[in-house]
Amino acid sequence: MIKLLNYERKRLLRTKSFWIVLTVAAIFTVFSLLMMKNSDLFMSAIGVDMILTGEIEDVIDEPIRLLGVDALISCAGNLLITLLPMFISIFVASEFSKGTLKNVISKGYSKTKVYFSKLIACCLASTTIIAVVAIINTLLATTFWGFSEGSIVWIKLISILSVKLLSFYALVSLSVFIAMTVRSSVGAIAINIGVVQFTPALLTSIAVIIRKEINLFVKYELSTVIIRLSDYKMVEQHEITSALIISLIYIVITCIIGNIIFLRRDI
């Protein structure tokens, strides 16, 4: 297993998509916070009619701002929910098209070890990307607006950060499962993005049609779970616990089913 992990680490460092995603995430994070910092100027530029009618005053009284503590736990959630599945799809599925995975298995490594080595490698890569984004996010937000408006309950903050990271791991596990099953980078990207971006809208539409509470459907969807853990003041303990349970369920189910499918299919 150690040799497999070392192999995946070296392959990760040689993969252009990893460095591209890391760079894009960092640049987008900086750009987003700079846009937020200058929000008053942008609002003034596009709100001429509101200025004439006096409506712009209400908007300016509540400028867009992001405290450092919220920047730390948000970790550019919306952006990474899209970028991580794309990267994982390319990183995992490319070995099928290149034929390198067949060479690895021919050396005597079990398929189970191969599957979980890829999952661990993707989790490590995602942790690196998340950490870089979180550091940039927190430093810039703290510089612009301060870290917090009051005292911090550190146990709560650590709990949110831990469960948020676990939720991302659940997203990684789902993405690995799809990539290992589809075995095509393009197909895996399409399905992964479809799952994380369009599932909430689909579930909402279904809820409206059958006239059920929308949250009953959407709250179990991973992107919703991740986004909910983005406001330190608003996040409650039951939401942290719920996110923990949902993430663990996703990880367990995708790992079991993904490994079974991989074991039963030829390379």
C-alpha cells in the first residue's frame, strides 16, 4: 500500500491538472475578495437609477463583507465544489485511457488497494487545495474586515472545520466512485458536475411537483451540506452533527459500491 501511495504522490506532482486547479482556485479567491472589497464602487457604477431615487443609500449601509472566521470555514465552497470533481475526474480516469492502471495491477497489487490508494491520493490533493484557498481567504478577509466581531468559541470553530473537511472528503469519495466506474475523463467530468450542480435544482423541482417541503430533499445533497457550513454565527450544533452523519454515509456507501464494481470489472 505504501508503494502505491508513493506512486500516486509522484503521479500527482507530475499532473498538470492539479497545479492548474490549485492556481485557478488561488487566483479566483483573491479576485473574489478584491471584488467584495470594492463592492461599493461596483454598486455605484451600475446603480445610477437607484442613486437618483435614493434607493442606493439602503444598499450602501450594508456593504458586502466577509469576516476572517467565516472566510476560514467557507474555503470558497462554491468554487471547490466544481473544481475538485473536475480534477479528480481527470486524475483518476486518465489512467484507464493511458493503460497505466493495467500495468499497476499486473504487478500483483490487489484492486482494493489500488482503489483506496487513489481515494487517499485524491483526499490529500484536495486537502492541499482547500488549505491554500482557506489560508488566502482568511488572510485577505481578516486584512479587509477583521477576523471576528466578538469572541470565538474555538470548539465550535474546530468542529465546523473538521466536519467541513469531512464533507469535502465525501465529495471526493463520490467523485472517485464516478470516475472509477465511468473510466472516461470527459464522461466523469460531465456526470460529476451534473451531480453536484444540477441535483439540487432537480430535487427542488421534484419537491415543488409533489408539493413536499423542499429542504426535505435538498438537505441530504452534498453541495448543500458543504455550503451550509459557511457562516460561523448561523451554523448550529444540529447542522454540524447532520453534516457529519451525511458525509460518513456518502463515504461508506461510495467506497463499498465503488470497490465492488471495480473488483468485478475487467481493466
